[in-house]
Amino acid sequence: MVIGVLKEKNYNRVALVPATFKKIEKLGCSAAVESGAGENAGFLDKEYEASGYVVKDRTKVLQESDVLVTIAPITDDEISLTKKSCLIISMYAPYQDETVVPALNKHPQGFVSMDMIPRTTLAQSMDVLSSMASLAGYKGVVKAAEHYGSMFPMMTTAAGTIPPTKVMILGAGVAGLQAIATAKRLGAVVEAFDTRAAAKEEVKSLGASFVEVEGAQDDRGAGGYAVQQSEEYLQKQRALVQEKALKSNIIIATAQVRGRKAPLLITEETIRSMKPGSVIVDLAASTGGNCAYTENKKIIKTHGITIVGDSDLADELSNVASTLFANNILNFLQICIKDGVLNLNEQNEIISSALISKF
Ligand code: NAD
């Protein structure tokens, strides 16, 4: 059985890396990679070849693979080039677009969406959303530091004392917690908001202060995800965010509710009242953003504030992001393939959740 990997058209990342070959071999499989697939992530063809992959052109990888792995979904035309028995693994985000699954159902191939892996302890090693969010949280702080005209730690110099940077984190999920840890390591004073009850202890354990807005909806039973908050709650929260934003130099916005538009937490009025020179990095940009001025993949400068909208910062860490993604994929394949034979046992909750369209 051949596991194939293609060159991404819009990402620097690649879905499998040379080092994963050992695990592929243990599954009783061989592997094919499109020429140049890993170039933008620092993995050259010769490295793939030395590890055991066969380097081929795109069409051959599409036609000959039994399992095909990509980060962005391939087109319908390319799906029709693959074997009817091919299992195609990608990131389909069906919870964002309800036309995705019916469109895939028209094809005889099987489709797995890695972003549908349940967020349970058992599936943690396959959770691509967490791997990518954690890198984005780190990179978000680094990006904010690049745009900010001062430094994070307090420093006493002969020319004067520099105060520590104040960082506010909106949403203390996977990305937010990593952002807190990164900002703390750089010496900032950090505070964070979240609606989930469990977030409080996590924020505190990283040495940041937790800002609480009373009256959040109970999220137990939401599978680790946040639940939609009432407009009354969001209004209270926006007022408190504004109060805190006046004193902040940097805001890392990560608040999201799965399958919905991101909550608007930083209003135009808040932006107008913030200190000029402040920086907002909005990682929720692709679902509308937490800031009124956010535009995904754009840097906006308004009222002296820089707003970086980018939900795909993991792609800027393409080497490590590819390695983590590949590990997640291989951990998933380990529960689906034995001795070179694919067996999608739907009694397994991880497989049944991720398999969004069957053969
Ligand atoms: P996410 O990207 O969907 O959302 C980011 C954060 O925004 C969440 O913490 C959410 O509570 C928060 N949020 C939503 N509305 C908000 C608002 N109005 N104000 C402030 N914050 C708001 O979530 P995520 O980071 O992918 O995951 C969230 C949580 O899920 C994790 O922190 C963890 O507890 C759980 N999780 C568990 C596992 C596991 O057990 N394997 C894996 C991943 C995540």
C-alpha cells in the first residue's frame, strides 16, 4: 500500500516529512512524494529519497497512492485521477461549510478530515488543530514583538527605565495558552480572558492573571469547546476588554466558537481609545476576527494601532509545523492500517468522527 504526499499550492508546509518514513514502513506501507513537496519547509527531495520515499511527479502520486495526504483539499479534477479505493486525508473544516460533505459524497473515494478528530485525551496525539494552534500562539507573540516599538521585559539602563510590556490575551485555548507562555518568557506582564471555566486555573498556572466576566454559559458537555455566549454577556465583556485595552500595549486575540463567527471583543471605540503604538495580532481573523478592523491576511494601521489579521501563522513555522502535522497523521494512520491493510473500524470513535465521507 502506497501513502502519497503532494506539494501544497498555497502553503509552505508539507503533510509528511522524511523522518515519518520509519513509521510508514512499520505499518507495512511504502511512500511516494511529489517532487519539491517539502522545499518550502526545508525538506529537499534527496532527503525524502534517502529516508525511503519515492519521488514522483504530481500526476503519478495522485494515480498511484492508496492513501493520499494533503493539508489543503485537492480539487475535484484531481480527486478523479486517484484510485476509487483511495483514502484522501486533508483538512476539510466541514463545520464551517455545510456544502463540503455532500460534495465529497459524490466521489467513490473515502475522505478523512483531520480537523474532525475528537478533542479527547485518546486522540491528543492526532489533534492537528492543537498542534497548529500552539505554534500560531507562539508566532503571534513574536509577530507582535516585531511590530511593537518597545521591548517586553522591564529594563533599567543608564538612560532610563523601560517598563514591561502589558499583553492581553483574548481566548485562553491552545493558541492563547501558548501565547501567554511566550509573552511571559519574554518578560511581559500578561492577563487573559476566557469564557470556559477550566481556563482560569490554566491561565494562572502560567503566571498570568485571569480576567473574569460573570455570567458565562455553562460549557460542560461541549467536548472541550466554548459555547456561544449571550449578547448581554458579550456586551459586558466588551466593556471590560475596553477598560483593560487602555492599559495594554499588545493584544493577542484568539477567541473562537467552533462553527460560528468569532466574537467581536475589540470595538472601533476600543481601538480609538487605545495607546498609539499598540499592536493587535488577531488569530481569529479567518472566522471574522475579534477586532472590528481585522482583515484576514492583512496588516491594518489605524488610529496609531497596528492590527495583524492572520489565522495561519503556523505556516510561517513551516519546518516544525510540517513535522508536527506529519506526526499527527502517522498517529492517526496507526489506528487505521495494520500489516499494509487499511481497516476503517467505525466502532472507533476517532475514525468515525474523522471519516466525513465513506467509500
Ligand atoms: P478555539 O480555537 O475554538 O477557541 C479559542 C478560545 O477562545 C477557547 O479557549 C474559547 O473558550 C475561547 N473563547 C470563545 N469565546 C470567547 C469569548 N467571548 N471571550 C474569551 N474567550 C472566548 O479552542 P481551542 O483552543 O482549539 O480549544 C479550546 C479548549 O479545548 C482547550 O483549551 C482545551 O481545554 C480543549 N482541548 C482539549 C483537547 C484534548 O483533551 N485532547 C485538545 C484540544 C483542546
